[in-house]
Amino acid sequence: MKHTTSIFRHILPVLTGLLVSSVGFAAEPVKPVTPIKIGFLVKQAEEPWFQDEWRFADQAALEKGFTLVKIGIPNGEKMMAAIDNLAAQKVQGFIICAPDVKLGMAIERTSKRNGLKVIAVDDQLIDGAGKPIASIPYMGISGYNIGKQVGEGLLEEMKARDWKAAEVGALRMSYDQLPTAHDRTQGAVDALKAAGFPVANMFDAAQSKTDTESAFNAANIAFTKQAHIKHWIIFGMNDEAVLGAVRAAESHALKSDAIIGIGIGGSKTALNEFVKPAATGFYGTVLISPKRHGYETAMNMYKWIVEQQAPAAVTLTSGTLMTRRNQAQLRAQNGL
Ligand code: GLA
């Protein structure tokens, strides 16, 4: 009988507990565990940078055990539908790289209405007056400084190739409606000017979108107009901008050793160029961190939801010049 007694000794408190909680007399009511769900919305889901960002955010989700809802939002309409969708799924917060930073106020309003926390990544959201929305925490690259690194990299390689500045055209792939894109290319322009590069040899090619195809089309016009120029240095807001221009140069029969293009990014777009047996005009890129932008923003959102600890208002990340020479080493160092 000793055996039965000991079982009862174990079961009795459990039974009592059940009874008490079912009648509602429990001293400490059991809180329902709300599953944590976080959205991650990006403007260009097909771009390798954003795929890397998602991949690193997935890592954070796996570590912390939250659900990550990833949605591509190529335009304002899709974006608003995605936010509604997140609210319906009872997501507590989301990270966003918007298709247009001017949608900032609409994002803030909808999120507030639905009780959703928001973190902006890559592109800082702006208000009606064009000012950054300070109440939405932001993580982005330090655009101007990274642009300067691009400019300095171009100058260094120009020198290594013994090019005379008078025979070189500088092509700025521009997308000035996006502040970070403007800052990035301005940094490069200023670095070139500081080194005495002739302003008369600087040309703009305005992209209609931020992808390779739009860059190709914009650069194509510039190369047609400036057919007399012997050598080109090319820079832009991201790897896609520079790659599009490099492809356009190739279609104008400009030899790859007549071109130095340096992008910003360092994901697959750049890598595909570096692994080609012969060097192309895509000389280098400033490697930035999709891990910080993906993993860290997702972690920050998780902490904000679970520990009510809001992230820093602005976090700017840095980059490193990467070329064929150091790409393998740099990528390994950065866990890519
Ligand atoms: C912008 C660009 C992307 C990438 C990120 C990096 O969103 O469109 O290509 O460069 O910035 O922050």
C-alpha cells in the first residue's frame, strides 16, 4: 500500500491545482503565452542584399523561437496590404525597407492604429517635410562615409593604372529621390573633388529604379553622349547600379580594363562578378553587413516586444572595400 500512497502524494497537489484553477481560485492566474510574430517587409525581394537580410533575420527567429513573416513590397499598395496582413496575423511589430521613403507617415499612422511597433532598415523614412521620422528607430549604412570609401578606392585604382584624370570620365549613377542614395554618391563625388578630379568630367546617369536594368538604361544614354571618353570610373548607390553601368559599357565595346566600377553591397551581385575567370569592369564593392541589418534589427524588435526595450533611434553601420583580391577572406571573416 505504500506504493499507492506515494502516487497519491504526487497526484493530489496536481488535482487540487487543476480544480482550483478551473474554478478560478488560483492565487496566480496563468498568463496565456502569446506567440511572438515579427514582420520583415522589403522593397525588392529579388535583390540578393534583401535575401541575405531575410536569411539573417531567420537566424534570429530560430534562436529566439519567434515567427518571422517575410513579405516583398514593391509598391505602396502592396505595402499597405502587407501591413494589414501583419495586423490580421497578430504580429506585434515589423521591420521595413519601404518602396518609397515618403510613405513614412502612412506607415507610422497605420502601425499606430494597429498597435504595431516599427523599425526602418536601409532606407530611413521621412515625413511630409522630408525630415527623418525620429520616432521610428532606424538602422542604415553610413552612406556618405561609405561613398567616400568608394571614391577613394576609385582614385587608388586609377593611380595604379596610371590613368590621366583628363582622359577619365566619372559616371555617377544617381537616384537622388532616396536620401541614402544621394548621400552615398555625394561621398564619392566629394572624395574625387578633394583629389582634384576635374568636375567637367563628371556625369550623372539618373536611374528610374534601383535595379540593374534601370542602371543599364541610364548608363547607356551617358556612354552614347560621351563617346569620346577613353576611361571610365563608375559609382552608384549599390552593386546593381554599378553592374548595370558596367554591362552598358561592355555593350559600347568599352574594354573591361578601361573601366573601374565600385559598388556598395557585397552580396551575390558582386560575388558573381568576382568569380568570373577574367576580371570585368566591376572592380570592387564596399562590403556592408546584411547580418547587422537582418539579424540585429530582428533581435532589436524581439527585445522591444518582449522586454519593452526600444532600440537606438539611429544606428549607422560601416563597410570595407572588397575586390577580387580580398573577397574570399573578407566574406569568411563576415560569416558570408
Ligand atoms: C538601399 C538599397 C539596397 C542596399 C541597402 C543597404 O535600400 O536599395 O540596394 O544598398 O540600401 O542598406
